[in-house]
Amino acid sequence: MSAVPIPIRATGPHPAAATLGTRVDAAKNGRRVAKPVSTGYRRARAPEWALQLFAMLAGIAVFIALWEIVARQGGRIPGPGIVWKAAVTIFSDPFYSKGPNDQGIGWNVISSLKRVGIGFGLAAAVGIPLGFLIGRFKFLSDMAAPIIAMLKPVSPLAWLPIGLLLFKAANPAAIYVIFVCSLWPMIVNTAVGVRQIPQDYLNVARVLNLSEWKVFTTILFPAVLPYMITGVRLSIGVAWLVIVAAEMLTGGVGIGFWVWDEWNNLKVEHIIIAIFTIGIVGLLLEQALVLLAKRFSYN
């Protein structure tokens, strides 16, 4: 009787393991464990700007969906579709004029921007030099600290009756309110920037017998500029917020008056359009100052 050959199991790695890109490593307990070998392939990651764009679009989509749900449940707030149709009609002719109290939304925005520009410009012309003086001289800082601390928290609209009393007219009163409310951020931030300058820099300037103008142009201004622009950014935001409230009370041509007038006409969709318009204009103003800050950064 012939012997039947008995197959012997190989103890080494299977030949197919090499073709599959694996290797056999000996573990401490004596068992053989197959581990994958890196093939050098990496999953490509999406660009950062694409991820940001996707997140922004997703946020807008969620906002519109929630808005539609609230509109369907409440019944008083118009939905996105109704507001969109009204916006197409309004912005198809934003600069029409049918009298002093019936003008397009474009003229109202421009009128508000003019008031903001005048009041904000006056606040910058006064607030920034005051901030330098208050930050430079401790005696002035001690004098101004209680006044700023007391007047800074005052509501913007509380200044409106004072403006009407002083100027006897709505338009300069609104500009006055913008001026007062835009003043404090520029004074405070500029003064803080002056105080952050190392004393060694000023000591060197005294040793070199530099004039005050030379100290200002070579030491103070470059060091304080980032703080100053931060104060300007805060002030422009405050000014744009204040003008809407002031125009609601003073009347005339302006985006705030336009909102109040549309409320009296019970056109809620127009109020929502004005809200988006105010937000977009404020965002553009903010971004313009951000670009300015990057352009003149000394860091």
C-alpha cells in the first residue's frame, strides 16, 4: 500500500501577502499579525476657501429655512419669497424721487451716509488728538477719566433732545448725536495705544533731545496707529447704528425714516429689506476699515 503524501503548511508569509501590500510582523506573544503597508496615497484635502464658502452657504441656507418655518407658523412675518419679490421691485428703481418724503431706498441710504460721514469726521478730528493728549500727559488722563466713564455709557438717543435744543433743526441734531457717540471709542483706544508705548522709547527721545513733533511722527504715531484704527472701526459701527434710531425720531430723508414710514404703511416686507440693507452697508463700512488697518499696519 502506497503512502499518501501529507501537505505541510508553510510557516512563512503567504506569497499573496506581498502582492496585496501587507507584511507580517511578529508580535510579542508569538502570533503573526498582518499589518498594512503605506502605499504613499493621501486623500486630497479641500482648499480652505472652499470650506469657508461651503460653511457660509450652509449658514445662509439654514437661516432661510428657519425664516420660512417661522413665517409659515406665525403668519405675520412675510416669508423669503415675498420679501425677494418686493426687493426686486424696490431695487429695480432705487433712485426715484416723487417729492421730499417719497424717495427711493438709494437716496435714503445716501442721505444717511452723508450724516454719518459728517458726524464721524468731526468726531475723528476731535477725538484722535484728544486721545493722544490724554494718553501722553497723566494729568489730563486723570482729569478726563471720570468724565469719559460717566458719559460713555449714556444711550445715544438721550443726546438727541440736547441736539434739538442747540440746533433747532432735525438734521444737525442727528449729526450731533453721531458726533457725540462716535467720540468715545476713538478717544479711549488712542489713549490706550499711547500708554502702551514702552517708556524706554520716550527716554531715548529725551536723550536725543527730539522735538515733540519728531517724537510724534517717529514714535507715537506708528505705535498708536493700530489702536487708533480699532477705535475708528468701533466708532463707524456706532455711528451707523445711531443714525437709524435718530432718523426714526427726526424724520426727513434717511434709511431710519424710511423704515418708520414703511411701518406706518404696514409694509413689513419693506422693513425686512431695510434691515438687510442696513446690515450690508454696515458690513461694507467695517470691511473697508479692516482693509485700511491691514494696509497701514506696522507690525
